[in-house]
Amino acid sequence: MHQAVEIPPPAVAGFERLEQIKILGVTITRKFSVTPHINYLLAACAQTLFALRTLRHHGLHNNSVQAIFQATVVAKLIYASPAWVGFANGANRSRLEAFLKRSVSFGYRSASSPNFARIVDEADNKLFRNILSNTAHLLHSLLPPLRDSHYNLRDRSHPHQLPTRTTALRDCNFIIRILYKKAGSSPAH
């Protein structure tokens, strides 16, 4: 059996072909992997944990340590998450979940704090509500047309038609992912 050889498109004069790019702080590879981004996030968050441990040793109260953790580490983890989390594979999501679980065992988070999946889900929902309610929102124009519905059988979380699913890559897109999630079906192939 022959291994398929991937032939990249011809180079364009004056442009350098990159394996990955960092856009607004999010690193994505040419194959739409966010593993380098998650590696960076976990390393940066580990450095912050060292700083928190130092503050704790200097007498900072545990409630304050947890508030700082939430404001720095959790905020860093969910920065732009609607844009990249759809491209994160199961191993990457597990690494992020494990990091947050370890922070609970070290006392940086409360045991009742939400897990990574729930935090990201809340960020997705907040952005989607903003897009739906604000016609001037930059992403509002990316929404599909409204559904032509003559029946009011049950409340729907959005009035838009579900776009046709074409590729697994497209299903990772925030708009497609959230529309299908809100409709109660998964866009994954």
C-alpha cells in the first residue's frame, strides 16, 4: 500500500509559507490544530501558578488566591475560546480539564467551580446571545436566514435555519457549532 504524499500548493512570490500562525493571541497550524496554542496556554498558566504559590507563601489569603486565579488563569484559558475550542481534539480538552482539576487539589480553585467544558459552553452561549440580540454585531451577518416556520410547537433557542453540513472542518466553526448545539443535534460527522 502506498502512503499518500501531500503536495503543498505552489509558493506565491513574496509570501513565506508558514506551518502555524498566531492571530490575536491564538496559534493555529496549517492543518487547523490548536495543540501549539494549548501548549502555550498550559505553560503560561503554570508560570502564573508559581506566582500564586509565592503570594500564598507571603500570606495572601486563600479566597484572594482563588480570585486572582479566576481573574488571570481562567480568563487566559477562555480568551477567544469560541474561535478555537471547536478545533481542539479530545486529548487537548482532557489536558485543559486535568489542569483545572489539579488547581482544585492545590487550592487555587473551589471544588464547586465549573469544569473547562462548562466554562467554554458559557462563553459560547454569551457570545451567541450577543450576536442574536445585536444586529450590528460583526458576526451577525454570518448567521443563516431565519427559519420559515408556520408552527409554534416548542420554543427554540434560535430562529435560524440550520446550514447544510458539508465538512468536519466547517463544523468546527463557531457559528455552525453553536447553531447545531442550540438545535439539540451535534454537527460532528
